[in-house]
Amino acid sequence: MAIVTPGIRPCDRIARSKVLGKKFIRGKRGVYAALTLTSLVDVMTIIVIFLLMNFSANGEVLYMSKDIRLPDAYHGSQLDRAPVISVSAEAVTFDGRMLLNTGDLVKGDAMSVPELEEALRDEKRRYETIHVEDPDHPFRGLINVQADRRIPFKVIKRVMFACNQSGFGNINFAALSREGASPKTVTASR
């Protein structure tokens, strides 16, 4: 605390005046503070509506890897959540696990793909074990195939054959809509 000599201060009279005194008075202030809630409620309502309109209930269905360029499609519907087989120029992966090289599928003549069929059968067994007591969620055999547009049809045909042999008959192909929006699906028929 500073040492001050007692006596009259030069601004003391201004601080006590009614015109300018309120600017210089320090100390007690009023307890009442007005807060307008109407504008805050309006802002919160707008934020809630914005978030509800932009919320996606589907979530992420596919992980778009850099080495896969999806084909374009004019018609399609939104993808459902299902296991994903990715076929790139280098490898065939199932739910992120690399199973085999794509070059092996191009060279081979047999239709079966034992590595992929084994992984799909394991997935089917896992699903049936989890949902054994749940009749509301029967096994539908739904699978999403995410294939590069430059992959030969021979490879795609072998992947589809392996899916069908393992009990996954509802095959959906991921494709980009012509507008460049989110991935759509074109469902393959049996």
C-alpha cells in the first residue's frame, strides 16, 4: 500500500459531483444484473436446428483409401452398414485386413478364393454367435464391395463368387454418385 499524505485531493470534488462523479466512484455496485435470455434462446434454437439438419444417422460406412478410385453411378441408394471387401490394384482386404494380392486373382483360373471364403465364413459364424438369441436381427448376407474402377471384371467375378459361396448373397457395390457426393450403392442381382 502506498504512503499518502493526508489532505485534500485535487479530484475529490469531481468524484463527489452528481454529473461526473459516477465515473470515478469505485466500490459497491448494484447486485442486480439484467440478462436478456430471449436472444440466447433464439441462438440456441438455431444451433440445435442446424445440428439436427446436418447430423448423419448412418455414420461412416466405408473407409475411402487413397489407392481406390470408385466408379461413377447415375442411380443408387445409400449404403447399409455391412462388412466391407476392398479390392485395389495391390491387395484384397476384408474389414481392413489384407487377405491376398490382387495379382494372384488375375493370374489364377479357378473361381474360388479360399482366403476370402474363410474370412467370410468366420464373419458369418461371428454374427450368428452374437445374434443367436436375437430373432429381430437374422443374418441377411449383406456385404459391401469397394473396388477400384481399373480392376478387371475377372477379379470382381471371383470376389462375388467367394461371397456367394460363403453365404453373403446380398452384394452391394460402392460407387460415387455423378454429383460427387457420398458413396452410393448399386446392388448386384443374383
